[in-house]
Amino acid sequence: MLMAKIKYEEGYVDLRVLGYGIIPKPHQLWSTANRNWLLPLSLVFAIGWSMEITSHLEELAFWLFLLHQVRIVETPFSSFSESPI
């Protein structure tokens, strides 16, 4: 949320003369106070993203555990369909 607030405050740059159009202001042109927030906010984002990936890996491990817990039941026709004719 803070990054969105900073980008809103910084606004846009008109680069139509150079052929780029109107774009969000690059972080190199931000004020010093807002540039100082860039690294801490990036670290918070990276930590949050790693926590999300960890939860996905945990869910994958759970489903793989359940997959290997299923007992395979032999049917009377399973040997017939697997015969090497």
C-alpha cells in the first residue's frame, strides 16, 4: 500500500517528445524521501513473497502425502488389461 501511495504522489512524466508517451515517473527521479523507502519496501515485498511460496510448497507436500496414502485396489480385470498380448 505504501508503494502505491508513493507512486501516486510522484505522478507521471510526459515523454511524448522522446516518443515514449506519458509514463509513471522512474524511481531515479523520485524525491529523496521517497527513494529512501524503496529498499525497505522491496525487502518487505521479498519476505512476503517467500512466505507465500513456502505455503505453496507446504500445500504441495500435503497433497503428495495424500496421493501416496491411497491404496491401489486390484480389480478382477486389471491383470487382463495388463497382459502382454
